[in-house]
Amino acid sequence: MAIRRRNVTWWIAIASTLIVGLPAVFVSVYFFSSGGTGSIDEALRLKAVVEQIPDPESGEGCDDGYAAKRFANGEWVLGIGRDSHAMMSEFRGGGTVVVKDSRGRIRCFFGHVCGRLSFMNDWPNSR
């Protein structure tokens, strides 16, 4: 069976469209679905998780967005945050941060969150 020039041309056109089109679709979905500015529903869900954590070490591994810091004076802070730049963050609570301190206070913050809360590891150990 002979391959017709028209068939080869169609297959090249389809392959070219997929090679260029799929990455363009992926990038478009990323840019149009990232940039979350917080979610009350996500804050309530994370608050329920954070309330159950008695100290920074107990929370390790509870969530990908978890971070904690213990200071030299014995105080500590822990929290879970949702990155605003993540894929589909606008629909998954991106821009939400819930923190708990050694005094038991829990606070929720909404806005633009660049990255994970792991930046707390860079904080100095004293005030």
C-alpha cells in the first residue's frame, strides 16, 4: 500500500499542532488558574488540621504545605500554607495560610502567597 503525499502532509500537520499546541494549552491553564488569593473553605479545613497539632515536631509530614519553627526562647510557630503560584491554585485555596503559635493562638491569612512556608527554616532562632 503506497503512502499518499496528502496523508503524510496531514500527519505532519497534526503532529506539529500537537507539539506546539499542547505546551501552549498547559501554559495557558497554569497562568489562568494560578494566582489564588485565599479561600475561607480552605482556611477552615486547614484550621481543623492545625488545631490538632500540639507542637512543631508532631506536625511533620501532615501536609505538603506544613512548616514550623522553634525559637531559642522556647516559643514556636507552625502553619500550613497554599501557594498562589501552584497549578489550579485559584480553585484549591491558593493564597491561604493558617498558623498556630506556642500560646495556642490560631490565625488565618488570605492574599498572595509566593511558594511554600518553608521560608520559616531561614528565620533566626532568636528574636
